[in-house]
Amino acid sequence: MNGASREALAAARERLDALTDSTSVDAGSLADELAAVTALLDREVSLRRVLTDPAQAGESKAELAQRLLGTQVSGPAADLVAGMVRSRWSQSRDLVDALEELADTADLTAAQKAGKLDDVEDELFRFGRIVSGSTELRAALTDRKATTSAKSELLRGLLGGRAQAATERLVTRLVTAPRGRSLESGLESLSKLAAERRDRMVAVVTSAVPLSDAQKQRLGAALAKLYGRKMHLNLDVDPEVLGGIRVQVGDEVINGALVDRIEDASRRLAG
């Protein structure tokens, strides 16, 4: 997003944070409601265009949203959507993308409040690794001919009782309503959102052998200093990785022996 849509999304994020800070708002239920509105506006193109029409007064669009949603979702959800349509959006589809992000963020907030956000981050990463390692599973989850119920049932069998409820909801929404995203890019976006809940970046660390707790702490501290933000490490083991370790932060890939990398980071920080 850029321009007006970026500003509108930033304002919507602030309103969501204010809502979910309230003990009276169930963040998980709010996530389900926002996901339902996302599906509605993704399906009803004409309605989406009306609600983002820059020629219409913001208050008129907000009143329309309240009339349409007031009996379908809770007051907080309807108020949040009404506030969003008051804003100006560069493209009508940006509104739907923003709603989808807010739904995911609300689920992650629910996990954070329950003290389970770290578990959700790890489960999203591990699920991505499982999918990338199984051509048959990926094909089943991305099969356009498969029904939503069939995909949901498959995910219940894979994740039900084995993962946090928020993880299952997030992955199920991604698989059943990808909205043009690949499964891999969707999982990556969810991981980044999870990290942002604690103002952290994500580093995907692949090592030839499992790292010790001390090595993980040293690597995390060095990366945090290098990038100026807290770092969440997603760990994977691949005996064939060159140089002993591979670290990816965003689009940047760092290769080399772990000790050498740590020492190099320390030297650069010193001077």
C-alpha cells in the first residue's frame, strides 16, 4: 500500500490496538468478525467500491457500513469498519487487504494476551517447513478444485489438538481464502505480523547441527544489535547447509560459520 491507503491502515491499526486493549473485547471473536467482513467485501465488488468511493462523504459511507453490519457483527467490529471506510483508500481492494491484516492481528493479539504468542510464531514456522517438505500436502492445500470444507477438515487433522487455536484459525483462513497469495508468502506474512506484536524482526536460522541455548542467545543478541530491533529466531536444521549456518532476515541472507559471524558482528559494533 502507499499514499492514502498506508495512512488509513496505520489509523486502523491504532484503533484495533485500542479496542483489543480493553478487557471487554474478545480479540479472538473480533478476528472472526473482521474475517467475515473481509470475505463479504472481497466477494461484493460493487459494495467495496461504494464504501471506498472518494466522491462520497466519509460519514455517509460509515453510516452505510453501520446499517449493513450492525446486526451481523458486534458493536466494536462495526465501529472499527465504519472508521475504516471514513478514511480515504487509494484502491478499493486496499480496504479488504487491511481488514484481512486486522483480522490476523486480532488473532495474534488474543494469543499474546494468553501468553501463547511465541508458540504461535513457532508453529507457523514449523507448519511452513512441513508444507515445503511435502509436495503432496502442498498440492492438497492449494488445490482449487478441493472444497473449503475438505481443506478445513485436512487442517483439523493436522493441527487440531497439536497447535494453538490461533495458529489453526490463521492457517485455515489462509488456506481456504488465499485471495491470490501463495501459501508460502501467506505464512511468511503471518510470521512477520506475529513478530511485530512484540516489535521484533524474524530471522530464519538454518544450521548444520542444532544450536545450543548459549549459541542461540549469542546469535539473537548479535542480530538484534546489528538490526536495531529485537529478533525472533526461527530455527531449522539442514546437515547440508554450507558454512555451518545460514541466516535470513527479510531479503538479506548471511552465510558463514556461526562463531565467525558473531565475532565479525562484535568487531563491527565496536568500531
